[in-house]
Amino acid sequence: MTRHIIDRAAPKAEGARVKHFLDLARKEGVHPAVLELNQRPAERGARKVQEFLRIDLEERAEA
């Protein structure tokens, strides 16, 4: 039985051109958008933790 026409192995990016492209991309450095996102202030609020604790305490009170 032969393979179906759409049954193909996944293409592999192992060629010299791909390796050269990846090498150039790595040497360019970090994208400006990534730098901007890293400079954002981190949220230090514990709002989610408070909500989870509230739900947990309500469930314990009901049980």
C-alpha cells in the first residue's frame, strides 16, 4: 500500500542557508520590543493571591 499524497515528513531546517540566517539573527542582538517589555515595572500586587484565598476560605466555611 502506498502513502497518501499528504503524508509527508516534516521539513527540517538543517541547510547551510538556515544556519547562516540563524547565526546572523543571533548576532543582531535583542529585538527592541523585547527590551521595552523587560523595562516595564513588574506588578507587585497580590490581588490574584487575595482572590484565591478568598475563594478558598469561602469553600472551607461551607464544608
